[in-house]
Amino acid sequence: MEERIKNLIDYCQGVLRKENGKVLYERYLKDIQTITPMDLIHIENEQLKMGNKPEELLTVVDKLINVFYKYLKEFAMEAPTEGTFLYYLMEENKEFTEKLHTFKMVVKEREWDTYKEKTLVFLNEMMEYEEHLLKIENILFPMLEKKKDRFNGMQIMWALHDQVRKKLKKLHAHIEKDRLGTEEINMEMGLLYFQLFGLVQKQELILFPAAKETLSAEEFSDMHYQSREYGFPYIEKPKHFTKPEKEGKMNEDPTDNHQILHLETGSLSMDQIKSMLDVLPLDMTLVDEKDQVVYFSRPKERIFPRSPAIIGRNVRNCHPPQSVHVVEDILEAFKNNEKEQASFWIQRNSQFILIQYVALRDDEGKYAGTLEISQEVSQIRALEGERRLLQWMDEK
């Protein structure tokens, strides 16, 4: 590791330990002046490897950005080509930032009679940014992780996303139920404004330049195609998504999809297997014995977003940082033959979602991976009495 990077890590750790900021700055100024977006990603990842938690590092991220800002700004990338993955992310950010500035003017007007109503409208608009964040988490992050281990440091940015999500939901609920006075709302909205603006700043100052430096034009084209299943907040959704040549191919043999898989209970073609898996009303994700994602199904009604970019991704990086330890505990229990299944259920708006993790084993009982199965079961839970097969004929 370069001496310069070691010094920058020492500086960040000093800030984390709340040492004298002025002394630290003067001691490491020469190194601070050389920092690049890729350096910062490297530094954050090294701190995670040292045992620091994402939530812990988040407490000083804004301080560090303020110090590094002038030098990171020198690496501002050229505007991405129109119609590319990064182009649309930046267009969304442009409109998002405009909405932030508009609401800032609402606060300055101090028209308290309509303030609550306008604030709720603003918060609802901010929640639409979720689709933007999901594209970053499920498409861009995994593509970067495959390139360099240092991009595991993106866990910190994901933790920041989750902080903002919680803040938005909590603030919306408090205002809607009149739990906050006008001045309290004003203060909380001010804090939220800087958090939201900070998301854009970190993406365009650090993440996007590093991505452009790391990924090829073909990879950006692939990511744009994957984004077709997501929303495009604040802008018109693109009309054209060019399908990569590799999409949907088993290998170079075009007859592979017609090959037959012979099993003890029957025989199926590859086309039949794909159709069968995708028609099931289940979100399924398969993780192999090395903890890497190897497959996910594509039901008509998705429950959780999935993109081809996650194939080959370590399953730990597919979950928010605060829940990774639970995933690790489940996998460990499966590998040690202590458990065969883990079930959870959550409520999301009108949906009741059952999430199950099932251990896969070979004929000798050796651990072969984990299958995650998610299902929306509210209709099943509401069933009463019985409905027999012959009744279908009567109802045609």
C-alpha cells in the first residue's frame, strides 16, 4: 500500500477518534491535497477491513468530504454521453436537486398555514428517489465490486441510503400525525435537506467518477439495459434499451435451451425449466456454497428488486450493512447442519411478505448453497372455507 494512502487512512482514523482537527490537517495536508475519488473509496474500504462499522464511519463522512472537497472537485468527470446509464442517473439528480432548491424557497417564505401540506407533498416527492437509489445498489454497486475489492467500501454509501430512508419515513409519519410543531418541522427539514443534498454530492464527487474510471462502455450499456425494470424518478423513462448480445445465452451453442435434463421424477428442457421457475409466484435467489449469487427468478410480480449485475456477487453485499450479521448467522447455521430453514415475515403497505431461507444439500447431506424464497401471502392468509376444482367450471 502506498505511503500516501496509509497517511490518509491515519488522518481519517484521527478524525474518527476526535483528535485535534487543525493539528491533523496540518500534519497530513500534503497527502490530503493528492486525494482522488478512487483513493477515498480505497480508504473507506481499508477502514472497514480494520473493523470499523459503516454506521461508525458515517459519523465523520461529512467532515471528511468538507476537507477533501476542493481536491476531489479537481477530478470532476466530463458529462456522460446522452442515453447512457450514468447520464440518466445524473439527469435524475439534476431534477432532484431542483426540487430541493424549490422547497428551500418554501421554507424561506414562512407561509405556515400551508407549510404542513407542502412539506408532506415534498416528502412524497423525495421518496420517489428510492428508484434511483435501488439502481445504484442493485446494478452499479455489484458491477463495481466485481472489478475491484476496494468497492466493498460502498457499504458505507448504502448505510447512508438507509439512514435517509428511515429519516424520510419517520418525518413523514410525525408530520402527518401532527406530532411536531412548525419550528420542529423546520429544524428537521433543514437537517434532511443537507442529508439529501449530500447524497447527490457524494455520488457525483466520488461514486460516478470512480465508476467511469473503472467500467467500460459495454458494461455501462449492459447496466442501462438492466435499468429498464426500474423507475426513472423525475424524468421521462427512456424509450430504448438495447439488449446485450450475451443476455439470455446459456453458452455459444444455440441448441442448449432445447437440451433435456433427465431427473428421477421426469425430464425437462431448459426452456421448460426457465418458464416453470419464472411462472411461480415466488421471488427466488440462489446462493452457492461459496456464498455467491448464482441465480434469481423473474416472476411477473417482483417483491424485491434484482438485476443480472448481482450474479457472482457475495451475498453479504446484497443486504444493507445493518442486517449482514444476521445473514452470516443463517449461513453459518446451515453450513454447520444446525438449521435447515429460517423464516421471517414483514408487512409493506397492504402486502404481507413471507421470506424463507432454505439450506440446499447434495445426496450425501453436504451443504450446497441457500435458496431465498419470498412470497406475497396476503391473499393466502385471507382464504376461508374451500374452493374445489369443479367450481372452476361453474365460474367460467
